[in-house]
Amino acid sequence: MFRHELESLGLPQGTKLGIHGGTFGYRISPIILSFLILITLPRSVLGGFLSQRPDLLASGPVLQNFANSTAPLQCLQVSPPILSPSNPSCQQTLMVHTFAWSYGKPFVGDYTPPDCDFNRITINFTVTSSGRQFDRLALMFLDDTEVWRTSTAEPTQNGIVWTYTKDMSGYLTLFKDPHKLIFDLGNLVDDTYTGSWNTTMTATFFTADDVDPADVIMPVSARKSAENSPSAFALPEAKALNSLVLPRNARKAVFSIAACGQAAEEFWWSNVLWSDTQTFGNDTTLYGHSPWREVELYIDGTLAGVSWPFPVIFTGGIVPGFWRPVVGIDAFDLREDEIDISPFLPILSDGQEHTFEIRVAGIDNDGSGRGFLTNTVGSNWVVTGKLFLWLDSEDSITSGTRPTIDSPTPSLKLHSSVSRDANSTAKSLEYSVSVSRYLEIKSTIRTSTGSRSVSWYQNLTYSNDGLFTNKGNDQITHQSTSGIDIASDSGYSKQYVYPLYVYSTYSELAGGNFTIDGKLSRGKDLQRIGGLAFPSELATFGRPIDSRFAGTSSSDLQNGTASYLGVPALKKSFGSGKTEQRYWLYGVSDVDDIEQGKSGIAELYRRHVLAANDSLLLDEETNSGSGETKVQGTMAPRNGDRPIFATDSIRSLLGRGPA
Ligand SMILES: *[C@@H]1O[C@H](CO)[C@@H](O)[C@H](O)[C@H]1NC(C)=O
Ligand SMILES: *[C@@H]1O[C@H](CO)[C@@H](O)[C@H](O)[C@H]1NC(C)=O
Ligand SMILES: *[C@@H]1O[C@H](CO)[C@@H](O)[C@H](O)[C@H]1NC(C)=O
Ligand SMILES: *[C@@H]1O[C@H](CO)[C@@H](O)[C@H](O)[C@H]1NC(C)=O
Ligand SMILES: *[C@@H]1O[C@H](CO)[C@@H](O)[C@H](O)[C@H]1NC(C)=O
Ligand SMILES: *[C@@H]1O[C@H](CO)[C@@H](O)[C@H](O)[C@H]1NC(C)=O
Ligand SMILES: *[C@@H]1O[C@H](CO)[C@@H](O)[C@H](O)[C@H]1NC(C)=O
Ligand SMILES: *[C@@H]1O[C@H](CO)[C@@H](O)[C@H](O)[C@H]1NC(C)=O
Ligand SMILES: *[C@@H]1O[C@H](CO)[C@@H](O)[C@H](O)[C@H]1NC(C)=O
């Protein structure tokens, strides 16, 4: 079956896959294992193979030329299309609102379910802005439950526009009832930062294949909708804990976590060990708690699962020139990791209160190689959680065995060394942090359909190698986060790899001017079989392919170079940059098929974009579902000048340096 696959992909016969069968280390059947090996293909082989395609830039037809256009610049996040019918059951406008001076002033509206049949919902969020403005974070709530987290692109004088569409079908149960809709997008407008956000959100309701949405969704949040306020917790100042009483008849339970670092924690992946924060003196104090973060779920004080966050980079991050008009991976849609907590159902179904707490941990050290997980990190992390429940028949009560929990302390390896000049001034700081952890939680649960064993397994590894030189002005980060999550009961597995390389350097020039130059390369590779709370891309992709495949495999890569010049005296800053992105989405077939020799993966969607200096130079999109390939781009930069960005301090762009 491998040979067949490799030939159909055009790989030479005898190509060594270099995939290690033992990598997953989980006691699973050979069939599952061979399946997992199979689905590793796109990451390790296809990615490399397909990226050797000839550069299309030279040959692609130029369909549009924006060079002298005054139309707003179209910003975008590369993401696969979602199912959205041409004749929807109905549509509704959820929000039309301008966010100008909006800190502490969220949009508050009333959501009323439409009078039509639907089991699917998509939202279309369209934003225009012009002037100068920072990137801003936005959270959308239905009452106390966060349903979406996004952030903004940075505007230009002529204006920008973007649309992001998102499948919300996993929240069907919420959309069937009236709620207060609270959309929080804090912004400040003054003489310098003139950009406000004109937003429109519409919802489309329709009927398609069922995505098995949860019956009940309960928030773990600050619960402030009664005061017309958003319900996020800001850690570490707050304690992200709620006591919940669950219905007694849940047969499946999944917890999802929304979490991202802001302020001193926005660039958590570039932070250093506590012992190294003063290496370059008080003026360049580095942020601490290590470059590793773990978002943890505790149920009644017991660790129930973890999320090792994807390093989201917002549109003002490092060098803003990387991110216009193509924003960073997930910047318009900050994804939530899921934890199957079904093994806790025998305890949680007792009709009593149970605590659910989200914590964020880093690592502190004693300066001689020993480290420990912290209960606190810098300020701050914006977090909320949700419990998704699927119910058994009304009169049944779920019971079973207490979960057995195997969650050894993570293994940590820390190293750092400083080299110094003769006068003891630090020349360079070199450090590395590696962490691995696994956990497995098992129980037997009894529902109206009988007993079954359920388990949640996670096995994660992380490494970060960093180097500071030039008085702390230059930094190189090599980070990799990878893991596998398996929920035995749901036939769910997720494998992920998040590589990140960032080089950045800043120079302070005479008169207060400064420059930042950066280079980066990052990715998000995911293989997901089955689904937990959120419908998989199979279900949300633009055609009925969900019956043919068991899961998806995707690879998302961004790389580029960019520069920034800050001129504080003129309250101006200029940038340039070039960023390339390649995204592939495959359907991967099912275990049964593999047994019958029908195994395979098939491309569903592919996109390749190249952007520079506020222009899209190339946009090649292939939707294998519709058989369509579109190529567009403009050869000429949008305007002759260097793009202008919001004026930011070195510290807020990079997470280090003078404020
Ligand atoms: C976790 O994965 C590693 C390889 O990444 C493997 O060596 C190890 O055995 C696994 N641990 C468990 C407990 O499954
Ligand atoms: C854009 O405008 C400049 C100056 O007016 C002109 O020289 C150039 O040909 C124009 N480019 C396009 C593609 O129209
Ligand atoms: C989203 O809404 C905007 C206007 O609000 C509209 O122009 C655009 O076509 C819509 N896009 C999609 C994909 O529905
Ligand atoms: C935003 O809306 C305001 C008020 O309707 C309008 O004056 C302004 O031109 C809009 N800005 C953009 C960038 O669309
Ligand atoms: C750094 O700050 C600390 C406390 O503010 C002070 O004691 C120390 O002397 C300072 N070090 C240098 C090199 O300025
Ligand atoms: C220490 O020496 C380096 C290089 O020799 C020099 O650049 C630096 O200014 C010196 N620092 C102090 C505090 O004398
Ligand atoms: C700062 O940069 C601006 C823009 O390039 C330039 O006009 C100005 O002269 C610079 N200021 C100094 C003090 O070098
Ligand atoms: C991205 O990486 C590829 C492969 O290394 C390279 O060919 C390409 O030039 C890079 N693109 C940019 C914009 O740096
Ligand atoms: C982008 O702008 C910079 C600075 O003006 C320039 O050096 C670079 O060649 C431009 N890149 C492209 C692709 O036009």
C-alpha cells in the first residue's frame, strides 16, 4: 500500500520514509499504528516533496494589478474553505458595530434563533479600518461562553478590509436558544492611532450532514455577561476556576481551552530562565519563566489534561511587515485545544459540585540546572474554558470506576551559559529548555448502552534552543512543540508539530530612531482522526467528503524576512517584508480501508501565497473538491513607499529591549 501511495504522489520508488514506527509509543493495535504511520506522510514526505514545485511566480497569469489602486487592501488568513450553501435556510446579521474608543465597552446585542431549520451555522466577520492602529485581540461570547477568539490586522492610510468565515456548528445547542452576544474588541483612538474597526458579523444557518454537536455546553469563565461584560479571566491575577454541577446522564465529556499570552507573555516562546533575566543588565531585563508554557486543566484539583499552546504571532509581532496583507497562522482564528474528560464521568455524574480550573505554568530554575514547573507566569494570559457534554437517555445515571491517573512529573532539561568580556560584561547568552510529559487517564463508564473503558492519553515533547548576542539586541529562537493526543472511546487522535524559528535584531540609532530586522520560519502540522467537540475540517470543508475519509492531515508553513524603522520623534514607523505561505489539506482514509488495502490520502485543498510590502505577489489556490485552480497576483508593489505601521516600542514588538 505504501508503494501505491508513493507512486501516485510521484515519489521515486524505494524512497525512504524515515518514519519511526515506535514514535508514538502508545500501546495501540498494529492497525492503528500503521495508520498513524501512514498519516505521517504528508508532514515528513509530502511537505518536502511538494515544496520543490517550481516557483509559479514567473508563470502565473496576473489577473489583478493593485499597484495604483486606492481600493482597500484585502488582508487574509490562509485557511481552507468551509461548507456554506448558496441557498441557506436563513441568514441573520449579528453585529454591525464600530470599535473606536472601546476598552471596557464591548458590543452587546441580543441573539434570537432564526425561524428556520438548521443544524449548521457559519459566521462571516468582515472588518474595515483605515489610519494607523495596533493589532487588537477580540473575544466573542454567547452569555458567559466564549465561542470565538480573533485578532485584527493593522490598517493602512488607504484602508484595509478582511473577511473571516468560521464554522460554528459545534455550538449548535447554544445557537438554538436566545443569548446575549458580547463581542469585546478593546481599542484606543487618538491623534496618532486613528484606526477604528468597522465590523459586520452575519450568521448563515443551514442543514447538512450532522456533525454530532454537544447537547450541553457549560462555560468555565469569569461569568460577567449579566453586567454586559466579557467573561475572560486574566491570569495570573485571576484564578480561572468555576464549580459546576453536571447533568447526571452525560455519556461523553470534552473540555476545550482558549488561551493566549498578552503583554509580558505575548512572546512567551522568547522568554528566558529566571536566572538569566538580568544577563544584559537592568536596561534590557528579559522576561522570565522560561520559553515553555503549559495550559492545564484541573478537575477537583487533579490534572486532567494539558494544552501546549501553538505560538500565535499577532500582526504587530516581531516585525509588522511580515503580516500584511497575509496574517500569521491562526491570527484571525485562535484555535482551542480539546481534552476528553470522559474518564472522569463516573465522578462528575454524582449530582454534586466539582471544580474545573485552568492554570498556566512555566518553568523557574535555581541557576544550577534544576527547574520546576511554576504556578504562575508573567502578566498576562487571557483564558476561558468550556465543558461539552453529550447526554444519554434522560432517566439514566452514568456510573463506573474512579479514573486511574498516570501523570508523572514532566521531565525537564535546562541549560544556560553566559560568555563574558574581560570586564565581565555579558557577550552572549545561550540556553536550551526541553520538556517531555505524558499522561494517561482511564476508567470504565456505565451508561444505558452498557459498560465501556475510556481513556485519554497525551504524550508531548518540547525543545527550545536560544541565543542572545550583541548586548541582548540579537536573538535566535529554535523551538519545536510536538505531541499526540488519543481519546480511545471516540476513535480520536491528534498529532501535531509546531516548529518555530525566529531571528531578530534591533539597533538604536542616533536621535531615538531604531530598526528591527527579522527572519522567520514556522509551521503548524496537524493530523486529526475523528473529532471531539469541534467538527473536523472534513465536515466543514466545501463538499460532502466526510463519508470517504476518517480524518485530515494538514501542513501550514510560513517564512519570510522583514524590517522596521521606528521614528518616535515623528510618531511614525516604516516597514517592508516578504512572507511566503504554503498550506495543504489532505483527507486520510479509514482504518477499515487500510485493512482492505484501499488506504490512501487525497489532497483536498492547497494554497500558496507570496506577499511583499503590502502586496500579494502570488496567490495560487487549488480546491480539489471543485477541481478548481485559481492563480492571481500582482507583480508590482502596491505603492512605491515603504508601508507605514503603528509606532510601537522595541519591547512591545519583540518582547525584549527598551520600552
Ligand atoms: C512518549 O513518546 C515517546 C516518543 O516521542 C516515547 O519514547 C515514549 O515511550 C512515550 N511515552 C509513553 C508513556 O507512551
Ligand atoms: C501607476 O502610476 C504610475 C505613476 O502615475 C505610473 O507610472 C504607472 O504606470 C502606474 N502603474 C500601473 C500598473 O498602472
Ligand atoms: C461576508 O460578508 C461581506 C459583507 O458583510 C460580503 O461582502 C462577503 O461576500 C461575505 N463573504 C462570504 C464568504 O460570505
Ligand atoms: C467606518 O464607518 C464610519 C461610520 O460609518 C465611516 O465614516 C468610515 O468611513 C468607515 N471606515 C472604513 C475604513 O470603512
Ligand atoms: C539593577 O537593579 C537593581 C535593583 O533595582 C540594583 O540593585 C542593581 O544595582 C542594578 N544593577 C545595575 C548593573 O545597574
Ligand atoms: C567591556 O568591554 C567591552 C569590550 O571590550 C566594551 O565594549 C564595554 O564597553 C566594556 N564595558 C564596560 C562596562 O566597561
Ligand atoms: C530618523 O529617520 C527618519 C526617517 O528615515 C529620518 O528622516 C530622520 O532624519 C532620522 N532621525 C535621525 C536623528 O537620524
Ligand atoms: C521560504 O522558504 C523557501 C524554502 O526554503 C525559500 O525558497 C523561499 O525563498 C522562502 N521565502 C521567503 C519569502 O523567504
Ligand atoms: C519592499 O520594500 C523594500 C524597502 O523599500 C525593498 O528593498 C524591497 O525590494 C521591496 N520588495 C519587493 C518585493 O518589492
